[in-house]
Amino acid sequence: MVVQSGMVFAPSPDSESFFRSESLPEYALWKSGEEKRIPFSFDLEVTARCNNACRQCYINLGASDPVAKRQELSLVEIQGIVHQAVDLGALWCLVTGGEPLLRQDFSDIYLMLKKQGLLVSVFTNACLVTPEHVKLFQNYPPRDIEVTVYGISAQTYEKVTRRPGSYDAFRRGLDLLLEGSVKVRLKAMALPLTSFPFIYWYAVIGVPLFLAAMLTARVIGLDRGQMGLTIKGLPFQLFFGLVGAQALLEILSGRQPPMEMPDGSISPSWRMGQP
């Protein structure tokens, strides 16, 4: 069955194309959800820690970050949230992070979700997959395991993850899942960071955001003065709008974003209060 543009396409032997289409509202499940506002699915971000330090990611605190670890919800707290969601009618649950496999109690969390009768998906980079994880997924099959592929070579992959050895770990974990016949979905992102300096992405992102802000201001009736875009201040506004103050500081300092080193220390950076 495939869902597309508000329609359900399901196998039909009576049709030459072997498919029939039906409107989603005709299904009792969707109609019930519409009337009762049932949360059919929910996400669990079980950790903000990750074993990688991907350039584009905003949830990638160090794997050994003590503060992040203390702030994580306990198994009992997660169980309470899950019970509430199930009572409201939830059917699907996504377990994500950070990297959820960093949790020592990941298996307990996963089994608890399965025992609640939920369809469970897991987002992972596969670097930490072990034979024990594969056995868990074989005994209690997930809806799917989504694995992000950051490159097909070590050079490309680790340019994104900024972790030496992460490509080999990813391949090892992915092979374990595939050899164990665990349902896996592969996904990737367009990140031309290997040939495009990271600092220039501020301009790439800033230009469309600046134009969108100008268009929005015109639609809601703001004038240039109300936005601070006076003739006198226009060069200053354009410079910081298109380049960004953070980019300027990185250019002046010549420093890269912080990275967790193999020994657990943080590389020098002006961000987040680091010296």
C-alpha cells in the first residue's frame, strides 16, 4: 500500500494496473483520528549525545558529555510518556536522538515500546550496531531501521561526521543489520561539503532567508524603516544578513566549530564558552 497526495494506492487484481485508489478519509482509522484528534504517531528523542559530530547536525553533543547524560529521561519517565501516548491512541513510535544506541538501556526502551503494541522505527547511524542489537531486532522486528549514509567512501563520509574510523564502523554495523535480514531504509542528504568551504554555507542559506524576510515584510505591510533597513544602515544590515555575525567571527578567528577529540576533550573554539 502506498500513500501519496492524500490518496491510498493499494493492490487490486481487478484492475489492469493492479492498483486502486481510495481517498484517505474513507478509512475508518483516519476518520476516527480526525474526529477525536488522535496522535497516531510520536517521536522519542532519547538522547542528545552522538558518537559522530556531523557538520549539519544540531543534536550532536559528545558521546561522553556528562551534562547531556544527566538530562536524559530515565526509562521510567519514558515509560510514562509512552503510556500516555498509547492511551491517546498512538500506533507508531520513532526512537531517535542524537544516536539512540548510545543509551545503555536502549534494549529496555525498545522492548517496552514493543510490549505496548507499537510499531517502532529507529533512526541510527549504524556505527554502534552490535550482534546483540541484531538479535533484538530479529526477535522483535521493528517497523524499520533508518540508517543515514553520509558518503560511499571513508574520505567523503568522515568529512561530514568529523570522526576518524566512523566510515568503517558504519559499514560494519550496516552489514550486521543486512546479514541479519533486518528491515533497513537508507537515506542521504545533499551536502557538498567536500568541495565547498563550510563557511560559505552561511551566504548560501542567508541569501534566500534575506529575500524571504523582505517578501514577508512587504506582504504584512512593514516598511524599510520599521525593519531597520534605512539607507544609512543598509550596508551593515545586508552584510550581517547575508554573511552572518557568526561567520564573521569564524573568519576573523580562523577557527572551526568544536569537535570532540578521541580522548574526549573538546577542540579549541570560541563557541559555547569554550576558550
